[in-house]
Amino acid sequence: MKEAFYGILIPFLGTSLGAACVFLMKKEFHQTVQRALTGFAAGVMTAASVWSLLIPAIDQEEESMGKWAFVPAAVGFMIGIFFLLGLDEFIPHLHMNSEKPEGVHHPTKLSKNTMMLLAVTLHNIPEGMAVGVVYAGLLYHNSGITSAGAMALAMGIAIQNFPEGAIISMPLKAHGMSKPKAFLMGVLSGAVEPVGAWITIFAASLVIPAMPYLLSFAAGAMIYVVVEELIPEMSEGEHSNIGTIAFACGFVVMMILDVALG
């Protein structure tokens, strides 16, 4: 239980450290650094979706379902995709830097930052659920999840959360909010993750037979975030190969942690 407690806090720590940049930096991250962090996190989350979530979900059903063991994984994965798709219909996307066509109303800077805070906060919920599902499987010993895989997944999400914390706190400070309050807003945007993780762990204890569906649901949610948010962000502008290389590095690191150390 102690391992789960610390593991669940790691993504929240990533958000908090990113928000703390408001005390240390005058400007936002350099674009190259942003791409590298985004690409690395996307690679980690993609590999984690396969080795830490989908494969354990399939393995868990092999004995009872045989060649049909893929069904819960496929169903849960698609539910995760459509859950995030529906979520995006009600909240703003994280790509807030693209220019709007002429004639379209441009929101004020403050309302834009408020929308970004809402977007990041709500997107953190399924990520918290993903960490919670992994640690639930680890705690209840009913899946093929390893300690190394669970920790690596938490670290990958924390890396992604680091720039997200900064893009909340730094613009708020730039538009008149005090540094402590801007930092607090960034921290609060990530507070939903440990809450969502613990709720998922307690819920999983009541529906252990549904664990393959929960694991693959988390995989679908994370892949949606990778494809819809992270890959476009790491590929913007010139020299997008930095993001691609970082993606490959993140994927390999996660694969090594989950397979070799598991």
C-alpha cells in the first residue's frame, strides 16, 4: 500500500514542480525543450499503454477466454478512446497556440488562461485513473502488472505533467496574478490525479473481474491524449525531429523498465 501511495503522488509532483517554475523562470520553456519533454512523455505513455495496460489485460483473460482474450482489451480500449473524445467535446483542447481565422472572436488572455486551467485539470482525471488502475492491479495481484511497470507509468505521466504545470502558472503570473497564487492554481490543476487514482483503486477492489476492462480503458484514454494532444504539439514548426527522437527514447526507456526490470 505504501508503494501505491508514493506512486500515485509522482504525477502530482510533476505538475507541482512545473507550476513552481513561476518562481524561477521569467519566460516559458524554450520550444525545443517543450518538444523534447512532450515527445519523451508521449513515447513513455505509448509504451506503457501496451506493456503496462493492454498486455496485462489480455494475459489476465487468456486462461478463461482463450483466443478471445483480446475482447475485453479491445472493448475497454475503445471505451477509453470515446470517453476522452466525449470529454473533448465539452472542454477546450490543449492546443491553444494555433491562430484563429479572421472573423472569429479571440478570447481575452485571462479567459484563455482560465480555459487552459479547466482543460488541463479535466485531462488529468483519466491520467490519474490510469495510475490508479495500474496500482490496483499491483495491490490485488490479479494481473501481470509489475512494480517497475507501475512506477515507470507514473514517471512518464509526471514528465508530461511538468510542462502542463508551467503553462498554467506562468501565464497567470504574466497577467497580474501573484506568484504564490499562480503556483497554487498550477498545483490545484494536478490535484485531481491522486484523487482520481484513489477512487479508481477503491472501485477496482469492488469490481476485480472488470480489471481487464479498466486496464484497457486507461490505455485507450492515454493513447487518445498522445495522438490528439502530445504528437501534434511535439511536431509543430521546424525541427520537429527533436520530438520524434525524444518519443523513440521515451518508448525504449519505458519498454526496458517494464520488460527487463519487471
